[in-house]
Amino acid sequence: MHGSLCAIVFGQMISTAEFKKQIGQSLGQQLRDLGFKGSGFDYLMDTEDFLFAIGIQGNRYGGQCCVELGIQPKNLNTDGSRFLDFKKMKYVDCEFRTRLSPRGQGDFWWTYDDDENKNRKLADDIVQTIRDFAIPVIKKIKDNPDFLEEIEPEDLDNLYNGKFNKLNGLNLMTTEIRMAWALTKALEKKNFLKAKMFAQYGLSKIEYPSSFFGIEYFEEIVNKNNSA
């Protein structure tokens, strides 16, 4: 049950703007305590090799929100059409994105309440979910900057079935082909042999005719001398 229908059934018609106003100060302070910078519904953690973003996305009908974790390797400075400004990144700009379920229950939506105190409790619940599911992944990557090199092509078959163990089972909001492109780009200069494996994987998943923008890039990497 989503959007306006959910709001009508439960009598909750609070807008996302009002919800943000009610929880903004508490949410921001708690996320800053975890090492993020930002305000409102957008927060960023900057490290030497990766950017991590937390974003709260309101349902366009009001009444509900979801929480996203974004991960951006800094050696991937393009989204395929433009160069990225890391200083202005938000979760929607990150190459790797996943939604966090309320306490891991599988439903990605939190429902607002007309009661401000209950909404503040909901904000605490959101932060606890970030602690439980996002922070361990962030720590895992920060402790191992070579994290991307540990991903294998066969891992890409499990991006959204809860079995992508490289990210503690979080489902990524992408496709196998897009993920293969991102990993090829990110690893091209650091680990060419692994980048070539992902390029080959990406090509193997393409069904022709295809409008995917990275086909020529995949072919270039596959045909490139390994010592280049």
C-alpha cells in the first residue's frame, strides 16, 4: 500500500515538507554524530577513495519516505554522460545505490504520522536502520579501499536478490550491464585484468540491438593489450 492511498487509509496526510521540518534538526545531529555532513534530507561522508551519501526521499504523494545509501568510488568520476562534481554529490548521483528497509523488514517505506512526537521517533528509527545496515557497509569499504577489486563477475548476477554479499546482502539499484561498466571504468587504471573481465561480462549480457552507451568502451577494453 503506497502513496496517497496509504495516507487516506490511515488518515495521515502530512506533507514531506512538514515531516522534514519536524525531524530535520534531530536527524541532522544524529547523522553528523555518525560522521556525515549535510542537512535536511541529504548527507555526505567524504573519504580518500569513496563518497558515501545518505538521502531521505519523500513519496511524491506525501505520507511516506524511503532512505537510500549511495556509494561513489572517486576513481569513477563520470556517470557516462558528464563528469561528476564530488563536492556537490547527492545520493541520486552515486553510481551504487541501495534502499534501506525499516529494521530490515523488506518494506522500503516509512509512514509519517500526524503526531510530531511519533515522527521524531520515526526519525530515530531511520537513524538506527542506518546504523544497522549502512554503517557496517561503509566501515567495510573504508577499512578496505581495494574493495572493488574483490568483486567477481559472477557476483553481478546477485545484485538484487539479497545475495550480493560483498555489500552485506544489500540489493543494488542498477543492472548487471551498468554495474559491469562502472567496475570496468573504476578499475581500468588500477587493475586492468579485472577491468577486462567486467568488460567481457558486460558484453556477454548485452542483447542486440542495444542502445547501451558503453558498448564501444567495453569492446575497446576487451581488445586492448593487457600491458597497456
